[in-house]
Amino acid sequence: MSSYVITGAARGLGFEFVNQLSSESSNKVFALVRNKATATNLDNLNRPNVYVFEADITDNAALKVAAEEVSKVTGGSLDYLINNAAFIEYDRRRNTLDSYPSEELLSQDLIDSVNFCFKDIYKFKINVVAVAHTINFFLPLLKKGQAKKIITLSSGLGDIDLTVSTEYKESSPYSISKAAVNMVVAKYAAQYKADGFVFLALSPGVVNTAIKPPTADDLAEFQELAASVKKIYPDWTGPLTPETSVKMQLDVIRKATVADTGAFISHKGNKEWL
């Protein structure tokens, strides 16, 4: 039996982690969501080993309560933490760093608030700062766990070599935030390697998590991305399904050892991002 906490679990990759992990009835899977009322996918699983807690990862008080609730169920321990929740800008995601209509908008996308899901949230706060807070709140439980594995979903877009080799210049704020969280993972790995912890920054690959048909702008962006990545991945055929990506990621997570801690790798267990 293993215990798992998954953030951003209401849909997409987060939901699929819950789905696959909870299919083993001996596992205890804790799904953190921003709004339980809209987490109908989790309700529809109807599995007694799935526990749904409302916790926006930018809300430290909610995270603390979630950690306390998990502790009550597990007796004070936790085996795995999967930091899945993240944010990518949509309105201006195709802007390059020098093509923003104003200096203020560039600053806003890199640092300041954006309007998303009816409330102000922060890209860097979600993708970087909130990851550190989430780890810290659950770290006391993880220290008492068996696996001691903390996985943070990153992106190949945060890889410097890939950016230069493909000449892919869009989604700059998101890419910068993912490069930053990779260092967060490395710092924790450096601190806790001697204690047997495994920290990984794990890219899920390019995954189709859309809940509605793509817009013309979505298709144009995808075509640009495809043209860029095919410079080094000429045989790439398109996005993975969430099911396939999560299955591959779980294989990497299960095989990872302390020797791998701090690594930034893909769903294939290496630097092959697609």
C-alpha cells in the first residue's frame, strides 16, 4: 500500500494520476482541487480510496489544513507528493519577449497577476513559489513515509538546450517559470539526498488535455510548435493522451532511486522531451 497526494487533480493529468493510482485499491490517493463542487470527474470515480480536499496551492492556510487531513487518514505519513498544478498564460502565449504591446504587459506575464478562473492568481507564484510551499507543508509527512518521493511536473519548454536547438521562442513566461522550478527541485534534492529522498522535475511530454475543440489560434500555435520540435524530433506524430503520458510517468517515478534525485527528465526517463 502507498499513499499519494496529487495537486491540481480535478482534470487533465492530475485527474489521470488519481484515476490510475486509485485503480489499485490498496493505495490511498489524496486529490487536491481548487473547488470540490466542480471536481465531478473525481466524484464519478466513486472509489473509497480517493479522498478529495479543497486546497488552492496559492492558499497556504488551505494547504496546511489539507496536510493535516491527510495525516489523519495515514497516521502521519505520506509516500508520494506529485506537484501537478500549474498555470500557462493563454491570452498572450504566442508573444515573444520582444513582441509584447507594452512593457507593462510583459511585466504582468512574468510576475504580476492575470485574470484566470474568475480570480487573480500569479503565474510565478503557482509554478514556482506554491510548489515550494506545498513541499514544505507535506514534508513532515513524507519524512515518515516509505517512498519519500516528491515529483514536480515541469516541461521540456523549460530546457535551455531544447529552446536554443528548436528556436522555439513563444510561451516565454511559462518556460521561464518551469526553468525556475527545476532549480527549486534541485535545491531540495541537494538538501535531502542524504535522508533518502527522491526529488524529480518530470516533463509529461506534449499532452492533449483540452476539454473543448481547439481554436484557430490554438491550431496555429501547435503548428509552430510542431515545426520547431521536428527540427530535432522529425518522427514526432503529435500529442500524447493523458492516459499514455501518466502511465509512462508512473513508470519513471517507480524506477527512480536516490541516485536520480534532482534530475530534470522526461516521461521517457531521459532528456527526450517528445
